[in-house]
Amino acid sequence: MTTGTNVDHSSAHVSPAAPGMPRPAASRDSTSTSVTKALQLLEAFRQGGPNLGVSELARRAGIPKSTAFRLLAGLEHSGYIERVGTDYRISSLLFELGNRAHHCRPQGLRDLAMPYLSDLYVSTGNVVHLAILDGVDVVYLEKIHGHHAVETPTAVGGRMPAACVGLGKAIVAFSERSVAQRVVTAGLQRRTPYSIAEPWRFVNVLDRVRTNGIAFDHEEAALGLTCVAAPILVDGRAIAAISISGATTRFNHSANAARVRRAAGRISAEYIAATAP
């Protein structure tokens, strides 16, 4: 006669979650961590040459080399990066995905602005930019320049501190006040002796930009380089800005200001019409 209670030992085994059921928290955390580290590896390609080795990528991402090697293999298998000998580089798949971003997609802001940017380049021979604001930086969506254009510290997909460039001042001036506060709080970088590093001066400049509808960069981003920018406005708020940049000694301030203001107004009107319900 058995006096004890039978125990079903199979109940001690934890079965995998059924399809459609939430995974255990530990599994979700592990996946989240791996995704974060993989994204850190992709972020590591922002600076430096196009080809980077696993040791350098691991150092930039702040993860162990063995982890980096494993995650890079997965990214390569998925087509997001590719091998070049013992190094790695970003693949064209990421280029394709980047061009599906909101303002870069077909018939998006960049496409609508391109004819006007081209007109500005043809009429001035100077460097022409289109940029948006991201945090406290401007991100360049387009850049047009010629064989003998003045050297500029810019590149498509690159960043510059908003307070140092006309594009950034044009956007910030026509954004909510909290945006200007965010830029000031982050700290005003001094890239050249002419950069604005004092908050009160920056605020005064923004007031003038709102009054005039244009913003200047007088060698604040790079010595010898002058820029004038105008915002692309929707309902009075800047969604982006365009600019003309040239050598300080040959820059026609009044003529270029009129050109960039006129082009920005036309881009704004076309964008509003294209995005109307």
C-alpha cells in the first residue's frame, strides 16, 4: 500500500513557449542586448575609413572582440555588411534602406528640392546644401559642388553642430523655443575663433534670423568659408533648410541671400502642395 502522494516529475521541465506566446523575460533581454550591440557595431562605421577591422569595430562599439566577431558574422549573413579581406564595410543594402528615410524617399523633400538646389549651383558656382535638424546637429541630405569648389567640412549623411552653421541657425530660429534651449544646454562648440560660444549671442542671432528670414555663418564652421541659409517652412515651422557656401573673399552676401530665400520659399510651397491631404 502506498502512503505517499505521487509526484509528476515531468512538471519540473519547462517547455519552450508555444508559437505566439511571449518568450521568457531572460530570452527577450538577451535578444535585446544582442540587437543593441549589433547596432553599436553599425554605428562604429560613422567615423573613419570605409573599411574597418574587427578589433577597431569592437573598440569603437565598446564590446568584446569575440562578441563583435559573432555579431559581424550575423550582420554579414543578413547582408548589412560585407567582408573586404579581413576588414568589414557597410553594404549597399544599408544605402538602400537609408534612401527610404522620410525626407530621402522618392518624391520626398530631397527629390522636391533637387531642381532648386541645382539652379542655385548653376547660378552661383558655390557649394549648395540641404539639411535637417537631428538633436543638436544638422544632418546633410544633399550637397552639390563642382571641380573647383571651396573646401567644406561637410558630406551627405554627415553632421555638424547646429549652432556653428547657417543651416542650423535657420532651422532652430524657426522651431519651437525648446529646440534653441536644447542646443544651448548641450553646449556651444567653438570650431573656429569666430564660432558663437556665448548663449546670449546665439539667442540674439536667432532673433535676427527670425526677423530677416535668413541665417549667416561667417567662418564659424571653417576658416575662409561663408554661408547663407534659409529655412524650408511648413505652417511657420522649419522642417529643413538650404544654403549656399563659398569662399569668404568672393562671397556675394546680398545676391546669395536673395537667391537662397527665394529658392527656400519655392521648395516650401511645392512640399506643402505635395503633402496636402
